[in-house]
Amino acid sequence: MGFAEQKQLDELYVMPTFARKQVCFVEGEGMRLRDDAGKEYLDFLSGIGVCSLGHCHPAVVDAIAKQAARLIHVSNYFYIEQRGEVAKLLSDALNGWRPEDAVGTWKTFFANSGAEANECAMKLARVWSRRNSHGGNIIVTLEGSFHGRTMETLAATAQPAKQELFEPLPGGFVHVPINDLEALQAVFDAHPQQICAVMLEVIQGESGVHPCTQEFLRAAEQLAHSNGALLIADEVQTGIYRTGKAFAFQHFGIQPDIVAIAKGVAAGVPMGACAAREDIAAAFQPGDHGSTFGGSNLAMAAAHTTLHVLHDEHFTTRVTEVGAYLAEALAGLAQVIEVRGLGLMLGAELDEALAPDVVAAGLEAGLVLNAPTPTTLRFLPPLVCEKADVDVLIEKLSTILSELGNKE
Ligand SMILES: Cc1ncc(COP(=O)(O)O)c(C=O)c1O
């Protein structure tokens, strides 16, 4: 079936929740994607930060194929091969792979998406507070945050434009501006013994790559803990080596109690995970939470291989080096006024609202780019991205930017 027919069927039968780009990718390998007409693209989005090992990494393909031929799904009523191993790999990664940094065992609940990982994190915080602290149920989140599209995660997402159509949303949320220490303190003062958690992205992704400051993160941890509340790090986008460490909080010397994980953890197979320190996780009892699909045999096979490859091949060094190279190259472009982020999660702020036009021109020129805001380009390439890929990107981007600039 050709592109025109695919598009027609899509438009007739698929809900119009995304403004789609005019392309249908049919094959991928590493950094490269190929469309149905055979045109090649370099991918700097990786399925929104999901294809951590690049497209169709041979080890992941092999693991999925072998597992699919043996057993795909049986449900959480049973023990599942590799589930304990994957949870241990996540626990070790959350402890920075260094025994001296370990805060103890982390226990994981497996789900299928980032929103579900956050749902679990918020339910656990409320249950923990009821069973172990003052029983407060308010969750504090940051303005500009993004935590998902379910009703509860949308209520947590402090972006009125995304929320208004769906009101009434679940209650129990208070929002404060990012990096505003006084506002955070004021919220705790205004709600004594009522707050069960502060939930934040260490680097906000969907708002255009906005990092929290170290001072703010440390204050959030300290205020939460001194007020009988928990710190939840939503590492759905920043986690799994994206920023050059296993988790972004590890750059800032803070210690969250609950961490939400998804995107890159299974290299493209849907998986979400909510990990909590053992003493916090103990607040859940059988029947408190669940999922039919979460932690399937297939997802475990993919995650097991992904986490081994990421750890064995020293992706921390690789992502840090290539990320710094990309950041420097972006900063050198005439139209770029600021580069934000860490590792291979970068935002380039343009001096004009040209980002959507750059994305469109990029597609024409064989680049997959992303514009979370009219002035921001966001780069989330597969973690296998090399300096040579960055060179191609920068050469094409600088031509695109100067051509668009000249049209003005
Ligand atoms: C920080 C963060 N949290 C949660 C989500 C929601 O994840 P999902 O779309 O897998 O539900 C996203 C998705 O972009 C995200 O970036």
C-alpha cells in the first residue's frame, strides 16, 4: 500500500490527536530511518527519546524474537523470567552502580508507559503517607511540567492549556514555578501536614528542556523530608543514561524516594517502571495496585538486554562526550541564543519563532527534528549517536537556518 492510501486510511479511521508529519518510516538501523519511498533520514528524536539503543539494535531484535517465539505474556499472577533481574538492574542503576552510593534496595512496579509509572508513583506516595506519615494527600508539582495524559497525570501536569478541556480533573495538586524556592517553602507553610510528595522532572522535557537548579532540587528534597513527604523524580524522559548518568538526579547530589522510568528502558518495547526505596515500597500491599500487561515476558526480555548493553558498553562516557560535542556545535550556530540540558537531551533556543519551520525543512533535508515550542529545537537522538552524526546535523541545520533567516 502506498503512502497516499496509508494516509487516507489513517485520516478516516485513526483519532486526530496528533498533527502528523507527512512521512511513513518503514525501516530503521541505529541512527537511520528509511521511509516508504526509500529516502534516508538521520533521527535526532528516537521516537521521543525511546529508541535508546538506536533502531533495531541486533541484541534487542534477537532478544525480542527469541522471547516472542517462547512466551509473550502470562500476567502478573505468576513469576516471570528476568523480571527480578531487570528490577535488580534498575536498583543497581538507581544506586549509581556504586556500592558506596547505595541507599539500599529499590523495588519496582512494572507498567507500560510513563504516565502509568507516574500514576503508580503518586498512588504509592498517598498510600505511604496514610500508612506511615501524617496522611497528607497533596502532591506538589512544577509549572511547565509534563507527567502524562491520563486524568491524574494531567492534573499533575501544570500546563493550563493542556488541562482546561478535560476539567474537572482529579484534585489534590498544588503547582509552583520551577526553581522558585520561596514559592515552594510557601506551599509547605500553607499546607502543614497535608503534603505527601513533591513530584518533579529534574530537567523538564516537553516544556522545551528546562533544568531545575541544584539549589532548588536540594531544597525540594530537604523540604519534602522535613515535612513528612516524599520526593518523586519523574525520570521518564531523563532516565536510562539519556543525560550521561543512569538517572539525571545523580548529577545533582539529591536522593529521591520514588523514581518514574519509561521511554528508553526497553529500547522501543512499551514499558514503564516505578521504583521506590524498599521502605517506601513496603507501603503497598497485594491488591493495592496492578496492571494486566505491565512487566510482560516480552518487555522483560527487551529491558534485560537494553540495560545490559547500556551498562556494558559504558554509555555514560559516550553520551557525555557526544552530548558535549553536540551542545558546543549548537551553541556555535548564529541563530541559537541558548543551549540547555545535559548529555543527549538538549534544547536549542532560537532568536526567532522558526522552530516548526526548521523541523519541516529538516524532514525535507533528511533530518528528524523536534520543536516542543515555536522557539525551541529539542534533540533526543538515540544514545548510539556519534560525533560524525552531529557533524551531518550541524552542516544541514546551519544551511536550513540561514535559508529560513534570509526569507524573513
Ligand atoms: C517527563 C515525562 N513524564 C511522563 C511522560 C508520559 O509518558 P507516556 O507518554 O509514556 O505516558 C512523558 C512523555 O513525554 C515525559 O516526558
